[in-house]
Amino acid sequence: MDEISRRTVVVEFAGARGGEAPLTWGQSSIWRLTTWRGDDDPYFNMPWVLPVYGRRDLGVVLGAVRRLVERHETLRTNFRRGGGGMVQCVARVGRLVVEVVEVAEGGGVGPMGVAREVAVGLAARVFDYAGEVPVRCAVVMVGGRPRAVAFGLSHLAVDGGALDLLAADWRGLLAGVEGPDPGWQPMDQAVFEREGAGVERGERAFRHWRAVLEGVPRSMFDYPPGLGEVPRFIRVRMESVALGVAAEVLAARWRVSSASVLTTASAVLLSVLTGHRRVVMQLIAANRHDPRIGVLVGPAAQDGIFALELPEGTLSEATRLGHRQALTAYRHALYEPLRLMAMREELGRERGGPIDLSAYFNDTRGGGDWPDLPAVEPPGDPAAIAALTERTTFSPAGSWEHVDATTVQFITGQARHTCELHLLADTAYLPRATVHALLRGMETLLVRAVAEDVPLDTVAALCGITPVERPPGWERSRQGSAGETAQAPDASGPVVAGTAGG
């Protein structure tokens, strides 16, 4: 679809209130990541598209955009440094410049495809957080009629859960029907966290994190790094229908969530690779089980701490234990980030070195399942599920020279028809062959588990994972309840990278 013209229109908005408040804990978590990458890096910007439902004219669509910004304060918020730290500044009135992109009819990619391309462009530029609202917008027109709307959004304004709420609001606004007042906005959340019941909740999370950190390995990756690739960090995507079907079968069989199946399998594979029986990972928690935060349009996600002492038994036993540990991690994922960082630094000094929490699992599926997976006949048949592995594909999904505080991160994609599993890895510790082996190993492990309950001591051979070999001087030692730590090598000792086969 060839582009014909571009022009801009100005949408003036007037919300119910403006004001200033400290950052919420969710905003603070994103702000730290955003500033770590530098002022000229748009890594945490989010491209997003919405369809235009029905035959609407441009005035109606622009009116719906205006009401979206007026209803949700996060879309008209600046972020500035105040006397006591960063603050959110909500503008009651303002102007949003909207691009109108007119394209010819009959193109190949369709209006939504064009909108996705436009959205990527809108998100490719950094935001001026102090002087610019955290949303950019364009309307894609075909034959003089609006067909889709493209957005570039700052992660400081929204997360995945917030996008779901905005999408639900959008259809009604196009029809001229508004839902209930949003009611709970980021400024309200900031007060709740500092003056309301959120204070005690934050204290409980803080105590839980401290107790867990006192007993986990100081690092899962306590072996010398190699040179790595250039760029050093890579992300590989695996699309596996077999993995999705197997995860859902096992979740139903073991009465856990498919997220817990994938999280535990990730922990098992990391245990096999690194030799640690106690695995520690951070889980990205949506934090939306609280009814107030559930309707909040703004960033609410934070990290939860997941520690799993793997039993000597089978994958089903590990997964039931992992499910309980994951629920505990999500329950304690609302806290003041800067205070938690200070506590981690203090514990690191007490334990003789920094506590490395650079392994992550992030489930980005909106509903926690794959609603459009193909049916398997007969349902749950191991042979039929194993046959689905022939459809599995791998593809590169990006590379970067620097990624904050990550050695490995398992990420589920948002595809509805297949399990889209990404692995982001530091190639100095996990070479490219290891990344592919872990992804394929996840599929192999869960597909086999449909047929038989896999003993954990057989996973290495089953999945083709070669445990890391530490050179002389790099031996793990146990320091009481403080968990496993690595002995430093001799000055003359060799420096080699651990590898995994497969």
C-alpha cells in the first residue's frame, strides 16, 4: 500500500484535573531502566495500533483520541525532577498533534499493516519527558476514511495491562459511549503507596525479598565469561505450537497455570546448565490482581523474586512447587524500588559481593493462555503433540551491545495461535548455541512430559544440555544458609566460557 500524503491536525484536550505527585513505584521502576539506557535511546518506547471499528469519519476518530487522553491522566503526564526527586506532572489542558496518513486503496499490507509501520516510526524517537506528553498518534486513512490508529507510547505511561484497558475503552469511545469513570489514576496510586494501605503491603514485600535474598546463590552464573558476540546481547525467537499445546496439557493435568509450567521448566534448564540446585529468577509481575490497580492505566509491573529449590524427583513435583513459589513471588512484587536496591547492596556487602539477579521470566500474554492453538486429536495425545514439533521455527529477534542487569531472560510473546518464546541472553555467558539449546530443550522437555513424568536427573541427556565446566579455582562453595557462591580464580587461572551443546 503506497503512501499518498501526510498532514497534521491539532487535538485540544481538557481533562477533569491536573496536578503533581511523586512517581508511583511502577513508574520508578521504568524510570530507572529508561535513564540507565541514556537520553537518546528509545528502547522502552512502545509501538501500538488500534483498528477503527465501523464506518467513522475523521472527526469521530479524533474525538475518540481526545477523550482517551482526557479520561486517562497518564497520557497527559510529564516527568520532571523536583526537590524531593522525580515527580509526575499531569496537565489538565493541552494539545496533541496527530498525524493523518492518507494511503491508496488496494495495497498489499492493509491498513493495520501500514499502521504498524507508522507506529514503529512514532516509537523510534525518544520522548522529551519533561516537555512532551508520552503519546504520539497518527490516523491511517484509506479512500478518505479512517481505518486504523497508530501510537508511539512511552513505557513510563503504559504497560501491557494498561494497553488492554485502553483497547477496551477505545471501541466504546468510537461509538460515542463512555464507560465508567476510570476512578484510579497514577496520582491516586502514588498516595496509596505512601500514605494508605499500600505502605504495609510494601513493607511485607520488602521483608519477603530480604528473607529470600539471604538464602539464594550470589550468582547463578558464577563461572568466567567468554568474549561474547558483537553486539554482546542477542534475542532469539522460537515459535512452537507443540510447546504451547504441551504446556496447556500439563497445566491442566498438574492443576497449575501454563505460566508456572514454563517458569519451572526455565528454572530446571538453568539448573542443569549452571549446576545450581537452588535457582533464583526475577518474574515480571503485572501487579493487577488488586482491584484498584486492575483498572489503572499506567505502568504497574515490577519484579518478583522467585527462588526454587529443585527436588530430587520429577518435573511434575518441581512444577507444583514452582507454582506455589511463583504465586508468592507475584504477591510480593509491589514495593519502593530505590529502597529495595539499597537493601540488595547492603546484603551484598554482608555476603561478600553483589547479589546477581540477572535471570528473568516474563510472561507477556494478556490472558495467560493461547486461545487459538490448534486442536489435537485425540486431545492430549503424546504422539500428536510430538508431531507438532515439525512446525517449530527459530529466528533472530534483535541484538544490543548493552542490556541492563540481564544475563538470560525467557519471554513469552503475545501470539494467540502458537507459543512464541524468546530468549534474551548475554553471549559472554550463554553462547548462541546455548541459547538455541535452551529453547529447543524447553520444547523437548515439555513434549516428553506429556508422555511420561520426566525425572529431573535425566533432563540434561534428554535436552542435550551440557553443564558448564568451571576451570580450576572456580568451584562453588556453600556458606551456611547464605547459599552457594563462587570461589575466585587464581591470578594465573584460565578464563574460559561455559558452553552448552545441542
